[in-house]
Amino acid sequence: MKVDQATNIVRIHAQSTRSRLWHSSRNICVNVYTFGPDEQEISCCSCLLTPNSVADLGVNRDLTNTTLTGVAPGSVVGKAGSDVLERNLPQRERIGPRPGPQHKGPARDEDYKEWIRTLACCACGVERRSEAAHTGTDGGMSMKASDYSCVPMCPECHTQAPGAYHRIGKRAFEASRGLSFVALVAQLQGEWRRKCA
């Protein structure tokens, strides 16, 4: 892993060697972790690389755009680890439902998120531009919260403006906009249940 200081680009090169852990026909999964100056993890991401391929990750664009803390620090430290995959991954068309127990994790509902996107932004009121912004805390590392925690937000209020939800964090955003996501989510879920009844 190499960082270009001028452009803040992290370059990861999956170089093929003759070691017993890496064969030229295997893919590698690279996990990149970003830590703040206080040594607390602030973000993580993974990328699949084929032998002798290169991945460029922007420090601001990819690694600190959406942090676990909701705040992008002035400086970061990155660490990369990798796992060699014993086989090539199957083509997307061949992937079907997994056998065994149902998926565990936060609830997913595309119809609910589609409905949320039809509503006006809960922060500024702009219509026909909303995204489904996850506000819950039941997600985990690199896992979004339940789809039923979504509220409608325009792109500016969600991620793009300086005072956006993902830039200043949940508590600060609620305080600055006079919102309570818990109350808003409960109201939206009630409306959804009545709509589906």
C-alpha cells in the first residue's frame, strides 16, 4: 500500500509472487482500515483484486467520506491486510440464494426505501430529490442499519453540504435541524403500515 501525498491517493498493488500463499490464479481481498490521530478506527473498506491488478482509493473520496464517527479528521493513518481467496469468485449470474438459515442482520425492504424516496426531505422540505438515509444504530461494521430506520433526505442534507448528516453526525444534525429521528422514524413506520394495510 502506497500513499501519494500530493493527491491523497492510496495505491494497492496485488503483485503475484511464487509464495505458497499466493498463486497467480487466485484473487485477493484487501481490507483497508483508517485510523484517526487518536488511534481510533474511523472507517474501513474492502476491495477484491485479481493478480497483478491495482486499486486506487482516494483518502477523502473513499476512506474518510463516510466515517464511523461521522466526522472526517484532519489526518489519518491507514493499514491494509489481505486474504487470499482459494478460488475465483463465481459470476454474478450464478449466485443464487444461500442454503441454510436466513440472512441475519438488520431488516431490508426495498419497497419501503422506494416509498421513502417519494417523500420531501425531512430537513429542508425539498421535494422529488430524496434519498433513503439510514438513521438507526442496529447496523455493524460496514453494514447499514435497518431499512426501517430510513428517513427522506435530499443529497445536500444527506451527504453533500458542509452541515450534512454524514458530515457532522447524527446528534449534531438533529440539533441543527430541530429533528428527532426516533420520532420521525416511528411516524414514517406508522404511515407505511397504514399504507400497506
